[in-house]
Amino acid sequence: MTDTVFSAMTGRDAPASGEPVLSVENVKKSFTVHLRGGITLPVVENVSFALSPGECAVLGGPSGVGKSSILRMVYGNYAVDGGRILVADGDGAPADLASGDPRLVMRLRRESIGYVSQFLRAVPRVPALDVVAEPLFARGVDAAEARERAGALLARLNLPKALFDLPPATFSGGEKQRVNIARGFITDHRILLLDEPTASLDAANRDVVAEMIEGKLARGVAILGIFHDTEVRARVATRVIDVTGFSARKAA
Ligand SMILES: Nc1ncnc2c1ncn2[C@@H]1O[C@H](COP(=O)(O)OP(=O)(O)OP(=O)(O)O)[C@@H](O)[C@H]1O
């Protein structure tokens, strides 16, 4: 889909202001496929964009163009082949998450970058409430307060109270995704990455998530997301970044 078409689908005025909290500069990524004799599959190159507080930039472009790969590189799940990913780091100089230092990545995740993946990776035997509260435990928030905030978020997302103390492994797809969303939204991180957060939700819960995103933006959080859900995208996006322009697979 072209940038122009996407632009018509972004419903918010751009309120972005201030210094960027995330700057992606000339990032490059290819995959080596060992099952196919170690061939190299280029995905994206020259990926460059910046994200300011209060902005919701949506990664657009056709399936397979590299949207999720970019989100995973910004979260440090995928290593980059080149370029920099500069993340605002307290009052000091921005930190380069692309440097590949695992301690830096862990610290930035604890302090600066939240991520809602498409699917919840549930840890066996950990109740939903603690899965959600865990990012607050990691930041040293009192356990009772962390659980109270986790419960309030799960209630807002209409998760039945009877499920709070059960591990999410047996939850439905939509229930798991709501636990995942609550976990991603519970901190006050300055950057939030969203990979199709509403994909498995019903209309009422999609609406709650859109409201939660609007709340984050109003508080100056910078959001980078993938939304195949056109209604939610139209409601929250301030800008579209067309990943087709960064594709390393040139048309034949
Ligand atoms: N871990 C991996 N190993 C090998 N190839 C991968 C890996 N992850 C992604 N790819 C390939 O990189 C390309 C981009 O994938 P990616 O998931 O980033 O696309 P996308 O734009 O998010 O697609 P969709 O909209 O379908 O989710 C695809 O061709 C995919 O097969």
C-alpha cells in the first residue's frame, strides 16, 4: 500500500513535539537461512526515521516487507547488520541499542522501551496477575502495589477476575492478548512498540485498547506500531512509515 493511501487512514493530527526519543539511522538487516545452505536473504536497508514524544508512527507496507523485523530490531530481539538505533536514556546521551550489548538492551527494556508482541509467551505456572505486574517488580515497585495496578489494568481490559490467579497458558487467544497488552502498558516507558495489539480482540476490547493508546499519547509516550486493524490505525496513527522504501529486495 502506498504512503498516500496510508496517510488518508491516519486520523490524528500530529501532536509530536520535542527531541526525538528514538532515532533509527541507516539500519540494515538480512537473514541467513541455515536450512537452505546458509543463503542470505536481504530484508531491509537504509532504515531511517525518528520518533518524538506523543507521536504514533505506524509501519506500513505489504506482507513480508519487514515491518515486524524492524520492530524486533528496535526492541533488540533481532541483531542489526549495520546502522544505529538511538534511544533516549535519562538525561544523558542517547544509547545505541544496535551496539548489541545485552546488558544495555535489558536496561533499556526495563527503563525505556515497552513492547507488546503479537503473542504472549506465557511462563508456566506464573499467574496472569504476576505476568502483568512483572515489569513493575523489575523496577522495584512494591509487590502489593504492582499487583493492584496489574489487576486494575486487567479489569479495564475486561478479563474475568476468576482468571487473575491462573497461568495464561490455557487462556483463549483474546484473553492471552489482553494479558500481553496489560503487561506492555503497565509501565510509564517513554517508547512503546506495538505489534498488531488488537488482532485477536473483539470490538469492545479493541475500543478499550484504542483508548489506552490515546491515553499514552496524551502523556507524551512515543509509539511505533503495526496495525492491520484499519479502524484502530485510523484512530491512533499520526504518521505512516512506508517500509517499502527500505526494502532490500528490489523488484525484478
Ligand atoms: N527469523 C527469521 N529468519 C529468516 N527469515 C525471517 C525471519 N524473520 C523474518 N524473516 C523474513 O523476513 C521477511 C520480513 O518478515 P517480517 O515478519 O518482518 O515482515 P512483515 O512486513 O512484518 O510481514 P507481515 O505483515 O506478513 O507480518 C520475510 O520474508 C520473512 O520470511
